[in-house]
Amino acid sequence: MPRSDATAQMTRAGLNLIQQALSIYDRDLRLAVCNRPFQTMFGLPEWLVTPGAPFEDTIRFLVETGEYGEVADPEDFVTTRVDQARAFVPHYMERRRANGRMISVEGSPLPEGGWVTVYTDITAIKSQEALLRARSEELSDQLLTRAEELARTNRQLESTIAQLEEAKRGLAEMEARTRLVTEMTPAHIGHVDTDGIYTFTNRRLSSVLPGRSNDIVGQPFDAALGVKTANRLRDNLNRALQGESGVLEFTDEESGRRIRTAFTPDRVGEDGPINGVYSLSTDVTEEAQARAVLTQTHKRELAAQLTSGLAHDFSNLLTIILGLQSRLHKLDLPAEARELTDATCAAARRGGTLLDRIAKISGRHELHPVPVDMRRFFDTFAALARAPLPDNIRLSITQSIPDELLMLDEGSLQDSLLNLVLNARDAINADGGEIRIRAHKVRDTWLDIVVEDTGPGFTREALDYALDPFFTTKGQAGSGLGLSMVFDFAKLSGGNVTLENHRDGGARVTYRLPLRPVPEAAAKPLLVLLVEDMPDLRVSVREMLTGLGHQVIEAESAAEAEQLADLPAIDMVLTDIKLAGHVTGVDLLDRIAGRRPDLRLALMTSLPECHPLRRRGAARWPVLSKPFDGGRLHALLLRGDAA
């Protein structure tokens, strides 16, 4: 039997054991629940004690059966009682029934509307009062009157107590609703007393800190959160116990998630004693990733501003130096002098190469995430990475990423991992060794790719500075920009790079990126209107779209596309910017957007970003630069702002 049915049966059984009659009507004046004494006391038929029975029908039945004695106008009596019920107020009254028995009637309103009424047979009590009145010769009239008043007061007091109990139940219901709201909050709310023991939790701790228990009431602070996490929060907790509110943001080592915890003292009044601390913990991992991306972007922009002017002047100086050395080289110089001019030229050319790399690392770099099958990615990367490795260096790749697609900048990730493999190759001595690559998920939050080698490992200095630009341990053979470019891509993606030495002595680089699976909605096939005036290119894009599982309708002109765009089944329009005739793809989308605001619209072009027509289109819709592959096309289709 379901728990709710069993509870309902036990509730009905308990109400039936009560000697008083009880009824509860809702705000619509329909019966919600009653007990068996209510039916037997008034002789009600079954249909009037069934939930949903109208209050008006019950009153009419009681009038017709003589419950209220002679009634001059039954319908007016029923209407009056119903109107009184609609404007219900708490009350206590005593009345004599048509059968001669006395009953007390006490009613209390309910918080959600409606009311509960309790009927008590007080015939025996009234008989005792009458007996006492009959023996008035022995008891004074004043004593009898006070006794009756006392009995009446006691009954009214019982009614008041019942209403207080109802208010208490209302508060309990309010507390239950409050707990429900806190349990639905996407954060952990807890209360710790002055002894560091949890006295309240909304049972959401595991959603913020995976691996922790949700049942932590009665547990010490350390045991509930774990020793490492508790130590991170200890100072803030102690300050809150002294009356100082505070907020701390930290990274949970077990899950890698970024957590923000606020501490608020539980104080009675402004200057009263502190009974403990309330804590509110929120998972801000995605927010932290976005902040990291923004910070890295600002750093790159600042670096570009600082280096652009210097690079321009330095390039001019190098050009002058190379020109002068070329003139010197044509003169009849001694062999020693010719060696010096050759070395000067080589140094100047190296300076030019460094300028190119500085431009790449500080210039504009936009990520192009596409859906990537990690199994296929590593199969392809294995062949690419083994090519530059000598025979005495082994490469092993293991990955435990499911078959799901992840949104990644595939090209940048491939370049970064290849850079790490080449660094590991250079670190391994001539005797050979092994390079190991492992990829795995961290708590459905991060994608960790770990690159290890069997070389001598990082020096202390390298651990501190290897990610900084221009730091190198390769002497003249290295530029010092490889690892910094790897670090730059990781930060632009919202991730990070950490360096360490594993216990066997080799180097370990952990490349951490946000885990962003392709949304399930992306699997929905679209009907795409493809507008392209070059047949060969139109066929190529059509095959990409159909290969991704979408259906395609083709148009080779703006006029034809305008007619087809009115088809109700069309989901998206993808058009080239430059089309045959005087109507451009931007003009076409302007017209379609006015008639079909529900459509997703996008452009493709080979025009440079500075072209006015491309800039005008990019201000409103996504633009796909040619040439492109299926991955970049798929990424465009996944965008939710293409409409």
C-alpha cells in the first residue's frame, strides 16, 4: 500500500475514535473530511459525508429532518447559514437540538480558507447543572450562578485551547513549508551552534560538495564537511561566532568545484547573545570559469596594447640592423668579421621570430568550440604525436571519457597537447623513455588531461616560472613561449594548467578544461534552407548538413529563397552574404526576419572581418567564415541565438 494511502487510513481511524463530532469544510464550502460521530450524531446519509459534499445541502437536510425545530422559511434559513459560513469567524455556542439533547458548537477558521467545527454532546453536564438548580433550597442562588458561569467559562477555555492548538499546527505547517522551500534552494543552508555542531540543514550539502552526506544534523563541523574543507572555513566560522559576517570563495579539492560560502551570526537582537552561525554555500564554478576567461582576455588586450608600439619600433630597428649587416657582408671583410656579421644577422632574425610569437600570444585569439568526439580525437592525435618521437620513446594514451560529444576548440587543444608532448620528448634523455597521456572527468565539472613523462622532472625554478612568457630551460633552442601559449588557451577556455613532479621523478602537466557536453537538444534534426549561388559549394555544405543529420532545402538566389522561407516546416536559413544579383544575403535575412521572427538565421562568407557588409550582418546574426568544416558548422547550429 502506498505511504499516502496508509497515512490517510490511519488519520481516518484516529478521527473516528474521537467521541466528539468533527467536520472540516474548505473555502468553497465543500466537505473536506469528517469523522463517523459527525454522521451518527446528525443522522446524515452517506452522500453528505463524502468529501466534496456541499455545506448548503447539509444544512438543507438538517432543516428538513427537524434538527433546528420549526423553521418558518427553510430556504431563507439555509441562505442565512451559508452566508454566515462564507464570512466565517471563530465562535463558541450552545444549543438544544430538536431531540432535546444539548450540544456545544465551536468553530475555528483554517489558514488556507475553510473551517473546522467540533460538536460536543453536553447533555450530561447540563443535567448536572439542572440538578444543582433544583436543589436551590440547599445551595444559594449565587453559588449556583457562579458554578454555571464557571462551567461555561471552562468550556470556552477549552475552545480557546483548541484554537491555540490549531494555531500551533498552523505554525508547524508553516515550518514544513519553509523547510520545503529551503530544500528546493540550489544551495546548502546550514546552522552550526556555538559548540560547532550542526543543528539544521536543508539537505543540499552533497549538491554543492559532492561526496558529503546530507544528514549532518548532530555532526561536528569537521566531520560534516571533511577536515580539509573545514580548516579552510574555520577562521570565517570563528569570526561569525564573534559577531562578524563574512564571505569566502574557495576550491574544493575533492571535486574541483568553486564554492562561495557566506557566514551570518545567529544573534538574538542587535546586542543579544550569539546562538550560532548560519551558512549559505553556493556552487559558483561556472561563474569562476567565466571570470577567468574575462580576466585572461583583459590581460591579452593589455599585453597587446603594451607590445604593439614597442614591436613596431623594434621591427624597424631589426630591419635596419639586417640592412646594415647585409651591406657589411658585401664588403671584403676578414673571416673573423664575417662570422660576426653572420651571428648578428642570425640574432636579428631570431628577434623577428620572437616578435611573431609575441603577436600570436598577445593578439586577438577567439576560441571556436565545436562538438568533439574524444575517442576519435585521441585516435587522430596519437598518429600526429607519434610522428616526431624517436623509436626509443613510447607514447601511451588512455581515456575514460564516455562517447558523448564535448564542446571544445579542437584545433587549439590539439596544438596545446602536441606542444606538451614535444616538451616531454625534449626532457627525456637519449636512453629513451615513455610519455603517458590520461584523460578523465572530474565530478562532471572538469575534463582533466594529464601528460606525464619519465624524464628528470621539473626543477624548482621551472615549477615556479615555466608558465611565464620567455622562461625556458632549453637555452638558445627555446623561445619560452610554448607553455605560456598552452596556459593562455586553458585560461581563455575557463580552465587551468598545473605543473608537478610525480613520485617516479618525471614531470606531470595537468591540463584542466571545463566539461561542457553538447546539449541533448542539439540532436534534434533541423530543416535548413541553404542559400548559395555556387553549385559546387552548395553541394559541399549540403553534404555537411545531411551528414550531421539535418534536412536541406536549396536555393540559388535571393528571390527563390524568399519564397521557400514561407514554408512552415523551415527551422533555419543559412545564406552566403554575396549572392548573384543586387540582393545580398544580409538583405535577404532582413526581409525574412520581418516575416518569420521564429526562424533561426545565420550567414556564411569569405569576406574579411573588416568588410562593411560582413560587419553589418555580424551585428545581428552569427557569421561562419569560409572555409569551414562539419565541426564548425555543427557549432553554429548549436547556438541558441541564431534566431
